[in-house]
Amino acid sequence: MGRKRLVTDSYPVVKRKEGPAGHSKGELAPELGEEAQSPSEEAAELELLRQFDLAWQYGPCTGITRLQRWLRAEQMGLEPPPAVREVLKTHPGDPRFQCSLWHLYPL
């Protein structure tokens, strides 16, 4: 009896060509008019927002966006950090920045 056949024996071996120099497969190019943000700066901003989500003194954060929570806390005189609003204003359409930590969990 011969060698066992593998599933991969049915398909030809294809070598992929390298992409253009300086192009990383997992990295997206910034959109027009948008600056590329360093990963450490983005991580620091996300950590600031995470700490805002975990701060109980600004009220519950489930079911509303971070900006709605920030505005509600400001209206109630709770003095939320102005840096949080600045970060939220710089990333208006990004759900990583706009939604709280628990936005994927049902109420």
C-alpha cells in the first residue's frame, strides 16, 4: 500500500507575490484628509475612555454612547474630564471610541 493521500495533494502549490515595498497586509491606509495616528497615542486615548467607562461617579454607561454619558454628567454638574470629550470629538464615526466597553452586551 502506498502513501496516504492528503487533502492538499488535490490542489496545486501557489506562491504568492510580495506586495509593494512598505505595504503591510494587516495595516489599513489612512483615508484622505486623515492623519495616521501612532498606535501608542491611540492606545492611550482608548485607555482614557476605558477609565471613563469604569468611573461610577458619572452614572451608568450601558445603553448610551460615551458622548451621551459625558453630556449627561456635565448637565448634572458632575464635571466629567474635558479630555474625554476632546477624544470623542476627534473620532466621530469610530465605534471603538464612541461606544462604551459594554455596548456589545445586551441589556
